[in-house]
Amino acid sequence: MAYKNIILEKEDSLAILKVNRPQALNALNNETLREIKAAVMEVKDDETVGALIITGAGDKAFVAGADISFMENLSAVEGRDFGLLGQDVFTAVENLEKPVIAAVNGFALGGGCELALASDIRLASQKAVFGQPEVSLGITPGFGGTQRLPRIIGEGRAKELIFSARSIDAQEAYRIGLVNQVYPPESLLEEAKKMARTIMANAPLAVRFSKAAINKGMQTDIDSALAIEADLFGLCFSTQDQKEGMNAFVNKRKPAFICQ
Ligand code: HXC
């Protein structure tokens, strides 16, 4: 599919999605959100792709938020629809059955921070800036931020960031567990690719089931979550890759996983 506001590149078995609206620091309008969803579906259906990296085109912004010019004159109904669209797209990112790494290369504000939150792993450039500035614009976070941010960094810290609209740098984001690692700007994408390749060297179905167990388990009570884990753990034993992984260990050789 041809995209206007994003670039979807494929490199070996890796997909790289770049949000690309330089004139608005990669801010998200309806069209861009729909293109992100289409790209996620494309990655989902492409059996040659094992992982997705999301980043921003250019060297200034990951995504500077939802498009404020577009939102300025929305009615309550239109605002809700826009929020629902963003939620749907970011839930598709979160539920993609392949690992998603956000390589946060600059401003990740509002909807940009929320896109990073929907990713599995967040890596940041030293130049990255995170924040949920929505209340300074008279709105709440609306693409999942009020729910995913407290789940990732804890309720107190999430409330402070959301209520104050304060931006934080990459080091502070690292300190509070919002990002997994911080890298110099010039090596961020390469490090993201390296991490994706490390993950892809493992049994793909086991990675997929681990993601499902974590995502589903985080939304429920511990007993139900452990039951989800047990089911998915059991399912692993119906895969070729479990036999291969354990046989390779026993015979002191490298496993060759086939995603079956
Ligand atoms: C529309 C945006 C934009 C945005 C930047 N631009 N962010 N346009 N929506 N979110 C545009 C600017 O208007 C400007 O256009 C161009 O990009 C460059 O931005 P500057 O402000 O000139 O750059 P700079 O001075 O370096 O400041 C960078 C910045 C600032 C600190 C990131 O742009 C900024 O504060 N942006 C808004 C960030 C924000 O509040 N995001 C949250 C949005 S609410 P021109 O035409 O003048 O060159 C949100 C809600 C999500 O995300 C949920 C919705 C349901």
C-alpha cells in the first residue's frame, strides 16, 4: 500500500515504520492514524516480518502529539470519535502478535508519548523529550495515556506528569522506567534493530505467547493471569520450536527455529 504520512520500510525480517509529517513534527491527524493502522495490519499479515520498529522521520520529533490544528474546532462527538480512532490504532499496535520497539528519536508528546506507551519496548535517543501536555490544552490524554502510563510508571508518577503537563528528558524517562535504554541519537535506530534481531533469534511463537500472557495478564487479577500463563505455557509444547529449542540445548547445538 502507498502511504502519504508514514514510511514503511522492510529490512530483512524487520519492518520500520516512520511517522513522516515533518511540517507538523509528525503530529497525528486522522489520515496518519489510519495509515499507521494499515501498516500494522500489513506487518501482521506479512509472514516474512518478525518485528516492528516505530520511529519518527527527521531528527527532531518522534511524534509531537495529535494534530492540534485539526482538534481545535472539534465538537464533543467529533472529539470522542478522534479519541476512539487513536485508541483503536494504538490497541492494534499493542496487540500486534510481533514485538514492537519504539525508537523515540525526539519529541514524544501527548499522542506521541501514547504511541510509545503502546509499544512493547521503548528505546530513547538522548535528545528525546516525553510528556503528556494535554491539560495545558484543555483536554485529557485520549489515546490511552491515562491508562497505559500509570500501568508502566505507576499511578503517582503518571498523575504528576499528566496533571503538571511537564516534559521530561530521556534520562528522567529512564530513571522512572518509561524507557528501557537511552542511546546517542546517531546509534538509536541501529540499537533498536540490534534488539529486534536479538528477539527474533528466539522462538517466534514463544515470544508471541509471552507477549500475549503479559498483555492479557496485566489486565486481570493474578489468579486469572496465572491461568492464562499456564495455558500459553502448555501450548508451547505443541510447537516444533519447543522440541527444537530443547533438543538443541541437550545436544549442545544452536537451535534453528521455524515458527511452528
Ligand atoms: C499540530 C504541530 C504540533 C501538533 C508541532 N506542530 N506540534 N502542529 N499539532 N501537536 C507544528 C507547529 O505548529 C509548527 O508549525 C511546526 O510543527 C514546528 O513546531 P514549532 O513549535 O515551531 O517547533 P519548536 O519551537 O521546536 O517546538 C517544538 C514543540 C512544540 C515543543 C514540540 O511544537 C509543541 O509544543 N508542540 C505541541 C506539543 C503538544 O502539545 N502535543 C500534545 C497535543 S495533544 P508551523 O506551521 O508554525 O511551522 C495530544 C492529545 C492526544 O496529543 C489525544 C487526542 C484524543
